[in-house]
Amino acid sequence: MQAPVIDNLQYCNFSERIFRHLREGGVDAIHVTVAYHEDFRETVANLARWNRLFERHPGLILRGTEAAHVAQAQASGRTAVFFGLQTPHPLGDDIGMVEILHQLGIRFMQLSYNTQSLLAAGYLEDEDTGLTRMGREVVAEMNRVGLVVDMSHSGERSTLEAIEAATRPIAITHANPDWWHPVARNKSDTVLKELTNAGGMLGLSLYPHHLKDGPDCTLAAFCEMVAEAAERYGADNLGIGSDLCQDQPDSVVRWMRAGRWTRAQDDSARFPPQPEWFRDNRDWDTLRDGLRGVGFSRGEADGILGANWLRFYETSFGPA
């Protein structure tokens, strides 16, 4: 069976049209966000909505909870959908909920989303005090049950302490190196070296705010960055977490930014247009060609486009 294509972060307004795009693009698995600011009950309601999508589109998608479901999707011409949280809010202050969330099919969870949580600091806080006492306990529990620690929106100190505290490799599912594009959401060389030296995975983002020159970023510029990242961190530790938010209304980006923690609303917030070489899930072959064009072998390109994430899934989703 050929190497899979896996996108390890999407938050599209999913529909039959997008599921068909996934199949046209040969995407075998996606990791989707089921909570940004939601509490436990709201997260369960989002999972129930996904159950209805699986019922309506059984020929296009299947529910993914283990690595074997990627091969099942490939064999049946479908896309496996894995669930993740960009917030620990559904836990509340109860560590027992870590295991419950894993039992419900959640496979990735961020320790903070932009701001301070009960577990860690978000990247937008003026002061990053690192993992809290509860944060360290939750990391240990996530490692025990097979719920992957994701630090995509967390601060530098919190991320370094999570890497150190974890007994299993963690992930940054959607970000780019800040030496390429120095915005706060991208990650420092220090963080990325520690992450990958510990066996962790970096999902390189195609979200325009994370790209040098934004929507005008060229395919060559992105792929040259990937080549430099491979030299620094190893090609085997790189994947794609596109952060694709296709067909979402602009009200959703305002929800992402403000949640319920502030009365302030940025009415000017808009989703930026995607670069022309990655408009939607039908453009994965273009990305593959770009990677080959900067010198990656077929095997290395296959790894970055999915095989590396599959290997990570195989060792990360079950109990320690």
C-alpha cells in the first residue's frame, strides 16, 4: 500500500463538498479540531454532530481512533477523521476527564490556547510561568492513556517544560519556524530542536498568517523553508498541519480569538485567502511536486506528507 497523505490539523466547515475534495486530493486522514473554547458538554455536542456526518457520508469518511484506521481508509477509498482539542477547557479542574476524553476518541489536546489555562500559558500572555502543578499531572496522565500533548498555541517556557515533563514524544501540530517568519505563533529554533530531539513532531502550517509574505507566499519559498527545517531537525520529524479553515465564516475567526474571556471584539478579523498553490484539499500533488523540486527524495516527501504522522500515530494513541 502506498504512503498515506495525512493533514494533522484542519478546521473546515465540513460538508460533502469538502469530503469530496479530500478524496480528489488523495487525503487519507485528517486531524480535526472539536473544541477551541467549548466546555465538556459543548465538546460532546460537537462529537455528536460528527457522528451525524459519519452516518450521512459513510462512503467518504470514517472515524479514526488508532493508526490502523488510516490503512482502513486507504483500502476503502475514504478519509479517516481523528479528533483533537485546541484547549484543555473540557477537562475543567478534573484530571479524571483526561481518560474520559480519550475514551470519547480525542487523540490530541493543547495545554493552552493563546491565553493562560489551568495547565500552561498561552503564547499571547505577557509572562509565561510554565507548566502549572496541574499541568504536570495532566501531562503524565495524557502520556499514560495515549492522548497526545500539543503545544501549538502555548508559550515558549510552557512548551519547553512540557517537552521535558513528557515521557512520550509530544507534537506541535500546526506552526512554522520563526527564523523563517518571525510572528509570535511560530516557534523558536530552541523549541523545535528540543521537540524533535525528543522524538516529537512538527506539523508545518499553510495558514497565511504563519507564512512568509502571507497569501503571497510562493510554493518555492515554503518548500525551501521545509528543506532548511529538515536539515536542522530531521525530515522524519516533519509533517503537515495545514490549519485549513475552508468555508468558515469570518465570525468563526472572531470566536477563535475572543472566545468568552473578553468583551472586546475585533470586527475587522477576517480569514485570509489561502496561497494559490494550496487553496483546498485538491492541491496536495502541487505540494508534493514542490517538495520534490527542492531536492527531497520520494521517500522523504512521502514522509512529510503523511508517513511520518502515521508512524507517530502508531506509537502515540494507545496506553503507555
